[in-house]
Amino acid sequence: MKKRVALPLALTALLLALLAGLLWPRHDAGPPPSAAFQALPLSEKIARGAYLARAGDCMACHTVRGGAQYAGGRALQTPFGAVVAPNITQDVATGIGAWSADDFWNALHNGRSRDGRLLYPAFPYPNYTLITRDDADALYAYFKTIPAVRQPNAPHRLRFPYDRQVALAAWRALYFRPATFRPEPARPADWNRGAYLVQGLGHCSACHSARNALGGSSDELAGGLVPVLGWYAPALTSDAEAGLGDWPVADIAQLLHTGVAPRATVFGPMAEVVRESLQHLAPADVRAMAVYLKALPRAAEPAPPYQRSNAPEAVAFLQAGARLYDKHCVDCHGADGRGAPPHYPPLAGNRALTMQDAVNPIRIVLNGGFPPGTRGNPRPYGMPPFSHALNDVEVAQVVSYLRSAWGNDAAPVTSADVNRYRSVPLE
């Protein structure tokens, strides 16, 4: 009897949630900007907005390679199909030239377009909802200066039923609530500033949190495989992965600002984030992000170290990897695995090698490793790709050796693991 009653109640609740998601609020004017912001000269509002657009890395999604800035057209690949970023220039017909500041706020805070349509969370409004009204209006002032480009928006290429607004409303009912950033009074000002940047504009959880089958995430920065791109974004709360808990704040800030630090170098999607966004932030803001990230609660550490097999075939597998290392890697990374930071990162004690998911070292061996060129690292040293020189078994051997040498203690990888990522696109 209880089950017969509970099921209709659950269905009714879901239908009400869907109705609420589709119909309310269609437009939210939001709170007014502060008196202090309204009193700023327009030039200061625009400069602030330009800075915030860098912090949010808006251009990365809204500019197709070789295209006009912010004219849209870039297809963002998701497990459900491609979401095509829209034109956000000042063209009235195809961009956001007809949008008001309230419309712009509503898109950031509620994930709704000017016409009331629900926006797909490839536009990270689950994070941008935390942006203050003053910052939203500063961004709006900046985007009002972007020259109009007449470029019609291409339709999204999503599979059924993900291409339906009702499906998006269901997703929002499960995973999205508009929110407001509230500083913690007990925390220092730099911690709160870092929390605002990491949780909101920086939308770090978009990559550094695992997603379920419906694309929902916990926003806990606990690490996860970046959908479609095939890179693992390490847990920022685990000393066994990113390991920020025992890093000096200055080293974390250096990594975010330049892409290189004594203990690590950024590669893959994070290299683009540093190059296009983080290197342009004020040192105080980068340090604030580092203060916040270092103070994140540490997650429970993983299971005990891997128990290595002494079977002859397992030993021979690692010995083959050691020979490949001596042939291809030792000149840069050294016989002791200490490298020559920051140009050649250390491999001994490198947590990027010893995480449970070995996708990142596999992809770096296959495709090479290229840190970003930044003002703090203007001539980055890159690692060449070896996909043309090593077969799947050989890549597995050398990666397994790296995961076991110099005190590293992680499970070996197989040729099947390597083959899974050999054909994954670089972006």
C-alpha cells in the first residue's frame, strides 16, 4: 500500500518540478547593482568587466578558432551531443545587442535566455549563478563594447531526448538551484575572494568534479574524468592526487599563474585555462585562489599502496619499461626521476603519475606534453609525442615503470588502457 501511494506522489512532485523549471521564473530582473558600482565611471565598469571576462575564460567557448571574437560557433562536445556556443557580440539580430543588463543577469544567475528558454549547462551557469550583480553588470558593460558580428547561431546537435526543453527542465529540477555567494565571516578576506573566484567565475568544479550518467556533478572538487576530452582533472581535495594540502601557497599560485611550479606542470585542458585566463589575473587574486584551494577540507585518503607482483612476467614488463625510459626519457628527467624543474618536471613523487586513473600520463606519452606559454614562462619546454615511436605495449611498459620507480607506487597499466586513448582527439 505504501509503495502504491509513494509512486504517484513522487511522479506528481517530479511533474511539479518540471512545470516550475519550465515556467518560473521566465525572467528575473535580479537585485539592483550597489550604489558604489553605479557611481563608477563607465570606463572603470568596462575595465572591470574585461578583467572578469578573462577570469571566466569567456572567449574560450564563445570564439571559434580563427573566427571573430565572441561571435560563437564553437561546438562544445558533451556525452549527449554538441552544444554550439552562441554569438555574444553586440549584433542585435544574431548576438546580444538587444539584451538589457537584467537579461544578462538572468542568463548568468538563472540559466535563461532573453526569450525565457532554458540554457544548457555547457554554459556554466551552475557556477556563474554565484556572480554578484555588480560583477554581472560590469561584464555587461564590457560586452556592450564588443563590435557587432552578424553570424547566425547554429543549432545544437544533441540526441533525443536531450534536445528537448522538458528534459533540460528535469535536469535543472535535479541539479540546479540559483544561489548567492555568501562570504564566511570567520574566514579572512583572501580566502573569501578565492572561494568566489574558484566556485563562481573560475567554474573549477566544471572539470574537477565527477559527473553522473545525466551530467550532474557534486561540485565538491573531488576529481573526475573530463567528459569527451579524455583527461582526468585531479581531486583538489586529495593529497593523493593534486596534493595541494602540503604545497606552499606561493607554489600553488605560481602554478596557476605561469603553468609551472617546483612540483608540477600543467598540461592538457588546464594549460589552455592558464594561458587564456589565469595568467592575466592580478597576483592578489591568484594568491587568493591558492589560499582557498590549500584550505579545502582533505578527503579521506585511498586504499593502501599497490602490492606489486613478483611474478617473472610482471618483473620483465617493468624492466622493459625501464629500458625504454633509459632510451627516450632519461636525458630530460634524469636517472633519479628528479627532472630539472621547471623545464623538465620531476617524475619521482609526481602525483599525476600515481593517481588511480592513469589516463593523463598515458596521453602525455602518446601525444606529448606542452605547458602554456605565459608571461611567467614565456619559453616553455615541451615533451615530444611518442605515439609514432612506441606501440601500445611499449607505452604501457614505460608508463607502468614511471608509476613504480623512485618510490612511486601505483598499479601498472595495460596495452588495452593505452589503446583506449590513442585515438582520443587532443581537444
